[in-house]
Amino acid sequence: AQSVTQLGSHVSVSEGALVLLRCNYSSSVPPYLFWYVQYPNQGLQLLLKYTTGATLVKGINGFEAEFKKSETSFHLTKPSAHMSDAAEYFCAVRGNTGFQKLVFGTGTRLLVSP
Amino acid sequence: DTGVSQDPRHKITKRGQNVTFRCDPISEHNRLYWYRQTLGQGPEFLTYFQNEAQLEKSRLLSDRFSAERPKGSFSTLEIQRTEQGDSAMYLCASSPPRTGGINEQFFGPGTRLTVL
């Protein structure tokens, strides 16, 4: 079974500051990990994913995440926040064999102030 | 290049009424998923279709819920005898045939259901 914990339901940063959104997972099999972004009244858009190989994954809009197996973490970072980054971010996990549903965390709302 | 579309975008109904939502996946995507997202929560998996076959169903999908995907194209999700607890955003996603790697799920904008 898989589960995801996202620490902090809200994160506030100033424009230009570092963005760090935390995600810890639990999985009984090697995990595939994902970050999605959701803007108001829109569906989810994939930011990046980790399957195998390089543990530092780069995604769209300047975001990246690092898979740390020893810490069971997959934190999302961006060096410099932009006002347009304000949205809800969801971390998700699934197993690596057969059909495995996506299991999402509860989300973190990123607020960016000028 | 159209994405996943869902209709309606918003639905307000009275308790006890039946509602039906439609999802049109991206063309040539043979896999289709339904999720439910309640306020302050992440999406929760409901059911999965590969072509027209419903292969996975969550415990969340009570007997009041039924999903179909005739001919492996669009899908419908029906809720009978709606309850206030059914109020949520219902998200549809689709993904292409597996080619050896992980196929991204592309999400639609969702249908927001409010049960009064």
C-alpha cells in the first residue's frame, strides 16, 4: 500500500524567494512519485515525475524534486518564486508494477506575495 | 490538440436526485480514470477503464455509483439518490496505451457537484 504526507497545508513565500514544498511517502514497493499543480477551477497538471534513474528530477516552470529513498521524501523546490506559481500542489505516489492507482497527498497551497 | 473535457463543469442538485457526468478523454487514450476530490483533500481514485472494460473499482464507489465507457471512448459517471456527502469535484483523467514506461495521466477540469 502507498500513502503520501504533505507537511504544511499552506506555504507563503515572497516573490523571488525559494519555494520548498515537502512530501514524504510510504510504499511497500519501489515507488513512482509525482508532483501535480492545480490552478483554481482547473484540472491537475503534471509538474514532474520520478520513476527510475536520476534522483534529481527537473520539471516544467523551473521546478525540480529530489527522490531520497533513505528519507522517503520527494520535496519540490524552485529557486525563485513567481506570482504565477500561486496554486495548489499535490504530491502523489504509485507502485511500480501492474495497475497501481495514484495516491495523492492532501495538497499544499502556495501563496506568493509581491 | 484538445485535452480531457468534462461536462457539466458545475452541477447543483437536490438530495435524492440522480446525476450523470460525462468525460471525453484525449483521442487515442485507451485508459480512463475517475477521481473524487473533496474540499481540502487530494483526489481519491474511484475507478479505472482500459478501453471499455472497467478493471478497477475503489471501495469509495458505493452501489449508488456506476461508471460506464461504451465503445471505449467517452465515459459516464452516474450517482443515484445523491447525498450531501457526495458533494465534491469529480475529476476524469486519461492516459495513452502503455509503451513500456510510465504514462502520464492527463486530467480534465472536473465537474463540481453540490448536493443541497
